[in-house]
Amino acid sequence: MRRLVRGFWGPRPESVDALAARWMTTLEELSQMLPAAGPPCGRGEPWNWRHIHGSGPETDLPANRDSLLAALRAAQSADDWSDVIGTGLRLAIAGEPRWAVEVSALAGGTPEFLLQSIVIAVDAPAEAEVPEADLLAAVARAWEPDFGDVTDDDVLDALEGAGFTIGDPVVGRLGYLSAGRAALVPDDVEAAHESSTGGVLLGIAAPGDVDDVVRAYRRLREAHALEPLHRPMDRSAL
């Protein structure tokens, strides 16, 4: 089964060192939470990821600060890089049979219309227990998004039928809303406080319960908790 753990936010200029720190935290959390998705190695030993480039063959990228800094600086030296759009990086890894993770992020830019993002795609056996809530909480801590979710193709298809437009705030089976959005969450929507960010984690539905996700999405949208950032954007969160 494939699920996406995502976070989105508006313009937030950041140095290469700051982006490397966010990436390092994310990769460390993934190796701890999803040990079956990586190569067999000693406890605490960093994984060796595949760096997927826009062109050319993949290369190895060890999960350490120096390697991440070098990859991010190389991305910024490309002819098509823009400090407005942000700095992108895409990594992948596979472990035990039917386990794989891909992480892509576009961050550190100051776009007026295109959201910055982190997307973690987790492929796992259907019978496997994947700590989805912990993964979303880790994204919230590491990237401080405006909103985030845990979703899959069935949920996204159902939400599009309910009026969702790509690029607008959304929730999935689980949702995360920043502090400004959390203040607008209705009392009848279950929420758990995420203390390190001031936002809230929402436990909305079990896998397969797409109708519950659609109902929660409509309820949050009616309460303006899923109001899009004003365009042109001038802030990272509501």
C-alpha cells in the first residue's frame, strides 16, 4: 500500500544550512520510524539514499550533514535554479520486500503563487503497521508547514469530487494545521495538540474511510480553517 505524508507552506527564505538541518532531521526520523524501509545496518548508522536528479543517473547520498549540504549547494548552482522557486531535492531508498520510501522537498524560496512542500511517499505491505500519525508529526516538527496530511490516491480522488483544487489547503486520513488554522477548527472536530509547533494534528479516518475524510474536509472548509493563503503570498502560514 502506498501513502503520502505531506506538508505545504508559503514563502520562507532559508539558508542552505537551515535546509540541510531540516533534511537531516527528516531522514533520521524516517530511519527510526521505518526500519524495514532501509538497508540492514547497525542501530544509529545512517542510511545511504539514492539521489534522483532531474537529468542523468542516480547517485548515492549518505544521510549526513556534509552530503546534504553538498547536494543542496549543487542544486543551487544549476542553471535553472531560482531563489524565488526554492531548492529541490529528491531521495529514495528501498529495504525489505515491498518496502520503499521516496522523499522530495522544495523549500527555502519566496514564491508568490507556488507553495513550498515536503512529500514522503511510503510503500509498505498491506499488512504492515506504518506509524502515519508519527510521520506527520515529524513533518510538522521538521518543516513547520502551514498544513499537511496523510493521504492516498482514493482519498485524493474523492476530495477532487468534493471540490478540492490542487494547491489549496486540504486534509487526508490525518491532517495537520498550523496555529493560525488551528484556531479556526470547530469544537466537534477531533484534534490533538502538537506542542512543538502550536498547530494541531487531526485524526480523521481509518484507511478506506474516504467518506469520513470528505465530510471533515467540508466541515473544516466551511469553518475557514482551510482558507487558501492570499495570492500573491506574503507569509509562510495563515
